Amino acid sequence: MITLIPRMTEKAYAASQTGTYVFTVPVTAVKAEIIRAVETQYEGVKVKDVRTVVQNGKAVRAYRGKRANPGRAHRSDSKKAYVTLSTGTIELFKEEEGAK
């Protein structure tokens, strides 16, 4: 079972209004595992489509000591899954009552 971490961004919020939810998933996850994880973790939903995007880790400067030559390090890669539901909804963004 893979772990799904919902993405809390403005773009993810806008996509959730149309029934598409964005999750951060392990880089090794495949679409069938993502579908199975969404349907078991959130009851009453049926997945229609899954699109995945792999973001390559950026190269960043890494300093080794006070006077050492700067080196390069790489941030780790990450993977996002855009999950479109055919039935049901997921309550990721809870709005406060009375907020305007």
C-alpha cells in the first residue's frame, strides 16, 4: 500500500473544484497502485482517470566547509498524481463556516 499525501496549493484547490485531486506519491508508484490506494483510503469514491508527473530534483550548491570549493548536490525527485473521480468527493479543503 502506498501513502498518498494531498497537495495543499492554490492550483490543487482550483482543480479540486472540478473533481480532480492532486496527491504526492512515491516515485516508484504506478497508476494501478494509485487507483487502489485512493479507493481504499477514501471510501465511497470511484477513480475515473489518473495522470502522473515526475518532477526532477534541482541541482543546488552545496558548500563543504568554510574555504572549500563549492560542489553540486541534487534534490530528490518527486512525483505528483492528478486523480479525477467519477463518483464521490474527497474533503481535503475544509472551509470554515461563516467565512466570507
